[in-house]
Amino acid sequence: MSFPEIAGMLLAWTPFLAEGFAWNILMSLLAMVIGTVLGAVLAWLRLSERKALTRASLLATELTRNVPTFVFLFYLAFLIPAEFEVSGQIYPFPAWLKAALALSVAVIGFVSDNLFVAWRHWRNHDHAAALLFVPSWTLYLVIIVMASSTASVIGVSEIVSRCNVVIAAVGGDETMLWVYAYAIAYFLLFCFPVNWAMGRVKHHLLMHVSTKVRKGEERGEKT
């Protein structure tokens, strides 16, 4: 295929692939929401004065931090049935929701660790250091978006799965290389601006933190 033919083919399949990438974003955002809520609960329990709650939350954090997401994805795919029957009504449990749940496990551990530190900084009135949680959270979203491509193995119609559909429909080894390169471009166009913006935010907050530390040291020297 000539380059104009390849470009035309990719353009024709763009709406189909873009819809698949939208599923990647949706799964990732849902995973971040679930993981943030549960991770925040663990972080709050870690601040408790009750040793039993602190130990239990630390154990839960350690477990979520070390669960292999890809293996857990298969585990949920086979553990959770495709549909439930409640009061005679059939309710489907889609594969994309299983993928979001699997991806959320790593988020729980991340949020528990980082939000715990952020809350301690906030309590000490070190607000700039506490707000470092925001860019860290957003950068972790980027990681989850990239990891969401693994959902194709359990039948989620995200961008990698749809790339395989396009390759099967068009055919040819050369087509495969261009289609996958086009899919990579979607991830780059999403991840690079977010990484750049959050890097700037993080740098700005770190400057505030270092300035506060320097002023504290100067006051200490004066006294």
C-alpha cells in the first residue's frame, strides 16, 4: 500500500478507533474514582489513633500495592459472572467494568500511601507539600490509561482490540504496523500534554515547599 492509501485507510477507521480509545479513558477514570475513594478510606484509617485500625489499613494497603493487575484482571473475568439475576430481571456485568475494577486495585495502594502523606502535611499547615498529591494523582491516571490496553485480553472493545479488528478487515503485515503506530499516537497525544502540564504544576509546588523550608531555616538561624 502506498502512503496515501494508508493515510486514507487510517482516516476511514478513525471514528471506530477513537471510540475504542474513549473506552480506555472511561475505564481509567472509573478505576481512578473507585481507587481514590477506597484508598482515601485506608489513608484516613492509617491516621487513626487505634493501633488495630492502623495495622489493618497498612495490611490492606500492602496487599493492594502488590497485587499484579494483569493476573487480577483474569481473576475477575472468570470470578464475576457476565450477568446477574435480581427479582427476575437480568442485569449484565460488562467486561469493561471488570477491567476498571482490576485497574482500581493498584490505585487504592497508591492513594493510600500518597494521600496519607498529603494529609499529614496538611495537618502541619504545609499546604504546598500536601497539594503535591494532585499532580501525582494525575500522573498516575496516565499510567492507568496506558495499562487499560490490557483490557483487550478479556474482550473489552478498547483501542487495541479494535486495532485487531481493523487489521483483520484490511489485511497485510504493513497495515498492522501502521495501525498499531496510529494507536500509539492516541496514547501519546493524551499522555504527553498531561505529563507536561502536571510536571509544571509539580515544579511550581516544589518551589513553594523549598522556599518555605529556606525561610524556616533562616528563622532558626536568627533565633
